[in-house]
Amino acid sequence: MGIRQSRALLAMGAAAMLLFSSCASGAGGANPSPSSAPTASGKKDSRPLLSRIFFLKHDLPTSPSSSGKAPELKAAPPVATRIPAESPPKSELFANVPDDPSIQLYIDFFQYAEHRQFKKWLERSREFLPSIRETFREAGLPEDLSYLSLIESGFSSRAYSHSGAAGLWQFMRGTGVKYGLRVNWWIDQRRDPVLATRSAVLYLKDLHEEFNSWALALAAYNAGEGRVANAVARTGTKNYWKIRQTRAFSRETRNYVPKFIAAMMIAKNPEKYGFTDLDYHSPVLLRQEVLHHSVEIRRLSQAMNMSVPEFLAYNPQFIRWATPPRLKDVSVNVPASLPSDLATRLASIPVSGVNPDVPVYRVESGDSLWSIGHRFHVSVAELIDVNRLNSRRLKLRQKLVIPTKSSRAKPSAAKKLARNMRHAANGAGGWLDHRVRPGDSLSRLAHHYRTSIRQILALNHISPRRTLHVGDHIMIPVR
């Protein structure tokens, strides 16, 4: 077993040990801090737990001393023990980093146990980090808040959580809609890197105005305003670090701010923490154009002289084969390098032909083709033909196109609608949105959709160890 693997195992074991011990001490116990354990010399070692387990690179001397004496290990410099009440500088979130052992715990965890995954996050961060920092700066908020996306999604605009959160900032549906994002069957603007960032700015600003503390604002971003307000009321203090020593917060919220600080410290100085071989992605500079009618994704990508997958990389908010038919104004992200006359070209793209009045039915418990056909006055044969079903067996929440009189006169149009429902991008290299159901697994999905597990993992930026949860949304590549 290599040195890196041994350190990774030790980091994971120590992480679990410290997390459980922090819960015990948080209940008001008098257990001494691990960082206060005496050393062999009789003095107390002020370094956090994992800094004493691992010989960190920055703790080791770079060369022998000129006097010939044995080199001494230098402890980390002392840091402030509290956060000042006044507002921090606009570029920095915390004027002083608190001396909390959990921060070093997460630094070591990211540095060793999750080195490979965290490296991917850092490499991906350069795609949107410059524009995100500019957005926060223009809003008068600390630019360090940009690193919140690092622990929320790993800077992946396609990220979904098992609880239903989505996008760079992992907005829940209700919160996203509250802050101006459209979420429906056609579009999910929580995945829009530009619009979702603007909504995150508004949300964080509201949280800070409510609690007058960035630590509490971050805790509320994780747990919700109501839970943090209840914790403040129960403990009688607005000091996050004092509340953290009680059970007023959940374990996740108690560790959320230390985790964020650790990730931010590494991202600001990755070389210091062993991330020296980073291959950063190129920055993505975008501007927005507005569409005033529904357009097929295939035609949009052609107008921009790019492939459908490339277009969707800039616009992951579009989850069907066309832009929403009922929305008058829909913003589209385009590379800033494209010519200024692009707006004229986009306006000349013909309407998609999507009929929003064509009923799309979602299968419910107890439904059958016969009962659905009877309800909508169509035959079972028409339902099978239009939706190109291979079996009469239906799945819960499966969507079916219901043929109307006009579509029966032109069956090709209804079949095209059903086909496009299955192929969101309407062409090679596209993808469809699958909602995980009981019994689903990566191998089962790959077999059902005639693709590979590797392609599914690559498209969704997820690890092979990722467990699928019922209700998750996952993108499936289509040919």
C-alpha cells in the first residue's frame, strides 16, 4: 500500500472519529480539545489532530540548517479565536479564520482522503469562478462566497442531490422559484450558471441581512432560515461558533462552515496543500441573448456553429429538445467571443412547432393503456403507435403523448413529439432526463438505454461509488 493510500485511510478514520467526538463535546461535555494534548517535551501541542497524525508538507524543513543542528518542526502560526463583529473586507469573507480543529480536519480530509475528487473540483472551478467572483463583487458581497459552489456542487452546473437540489448552487425547487428561477418540465434554470449565480447572490444577501453574520448566513444556506432562527432563539446567541458547541444545529450544519473554510483555504493556495499538478479548465466567458419564441435546441446549436453537446455545456438549463413554448422571453448563454449580430440570427430561427396544447400525460398508480385511452377517447393501438411502446406495461410517472384529432390527421407530428420526449437533444450526442425509480441502478439504466456506465458517469460528473436515490434526476446519453 502506498504512502498516499495509507494517509487517505488514516484521514478517513480520523475524520469519522473527530466528527463523532465533536458531537459529544457539542452536548456541553468537558472533554479536552485534541489539540491541547501534551507533547513529549511536556508542552502542549497547539496543532490540530490531523496535523499531528500527518507530517504535512508545509511543516517540514526544506533544507538542513546551516548550524548543523537537527531541524525543528515548526507549528502552525497562531490564528484568531474569534470573528470580529464589524463587516469584513469585501474581497474576504472572514477577516480572521477562527481556531477550530474541524477546519484542519477538513483540510486534511480534502488533502488526503478525497485528494483525487477535490482535484477535479479545483480544475473545474476556473470555468465559472472569474465570472462568479465578478457577480459577487458587483453586488457588494465578499468574493470569497464564490467558493460556496465548491462544496455544494464541485462547480458542476449539472449536479443533482438526492434531496432534489440542482445546479452550481444546489437550489431546492421552492427556493429557486422564490428567487426568480423557472423550473418546469421544459427548463430548469437552477442549472443555468449565470441566472443561478444571480439568484444565489440575492439569497445570500437576504440571509446576511436577517442574521447579520456570514457564518449564520452560510449555516442558513445549508439548513434553512427557520432552523437557524430556532437555533438562535434556543441558545440566546448569534455566534455561530458558540451555537456549534450545542445540539441546536444538525451534525451537517455544525460542520458546514468549517468545511467551507477548509475548501476555500485550499482553493486559494492549492500548492500549499499538495495540489501542484492541476490542469485547470479554460475560463468560460458568457453573455446572454434573449429568445422570444420557442426554438429547437438543434437549430440553436447550428446557429452558433457548435454541436448540441457543446451548446448544452453552456446551457444545461434546457432539459428537452426545445426551449419552453409558453415562455415569451428565455435567456440563452452564448460565448462572449461570438459576433454581436448573433441576436439577429437567433431571431430568424423558425418557431419549433411545439404545440403546448398537445397533452402529455404522466402515468399514475393503477393506470393502464386501456384506462388512459378510455379517459382521452383514443385507442390503445394509437397510444402504442404514437409513443412507439415496445410493451403494454407502463411505469409509474412515465410520460405519454396523447394523440389529438389534429395529430391523428398528421400522425408524423405526434410521433415526432413522442420521439423528442425520449431524445431531449433531438440528435446524435444528446441526452435525456431520467428520474430514478425504485430498483434502478447504473448497470440497469445502461442496459435499458443501450449505453455504458462510463458514459453515464462522465455525463453527470459523478463517481462510480455514487448511490442512486429514488427521485434523483440523471442524464442518460442517447445515440
